[in-house]
Amino acid sequence: QVQLVESGGGLVQAGGSLTLSCAASQSMFDFNDILWYRQAPGQKREWVATVSNGFTGFTGADSDYAASVEGRFTISRDNNKNTVNFQMNTLKPEDTAVYYCNTNYKYRDYWGQGTQVTVSS
């Protein structure tokens, strides 16, 4: 049973930064893509960023971002520490949400419990 645990959320003023982490219960080498999603109150859960495992290319892990966070957020993974980090800079009130990490392993989706990020104006 894969377990993902997010941490690092909190309250921050607009323009500030936070770093979220997603820790896995087993080796990150087992997983292909790791994704971050977020869900604001009353809204659907939306995809925010993806980091690949870096095994299929020559340039390391590839990353992809939603347009709303491109240039402000950076996703990275440390397979040796079984963690994925999510650096969020220049935060805006509209970034307020519960943030979840996600992966698909052996054809099953796994989610963490989420971590709350609140950005005050």
C-alpha cells in the first residue's frame, strides 16, 4: 500500500513563499510521474504540476506546470530521499487551497491527505 504524506502548508502573506513536500512510503524510483493538485473551497480539484522520473531522458526529470503557476512554482524530486518538493514563490490569494500529491502505481491512483495553503491579501 503506497502512502503519500504532504507537509509544509501554512498561512502566508501575498508575495510570500512556501515549500511543500510529499514523502512516499516506498522508494520514489518505483513511480513514474508525481503530480501536485489543489482544491480551493467550492471548486473542483485542479492539476498544478507534474515531475517525471527522469529515467526516460538525458536531461533528468522533466516538469510541467499549469499556466496559472508557471514561472512562480517549481517542482522537483529527490528519489534518494523519497520526496518531491514544491517551491511556491510570489504567492497570490487565489493560490489558497488544499494541495495534494498524487501518483499512479500499478494502475492505481494514490493521494496524500493534503496540506492547507492560505494566502492572505
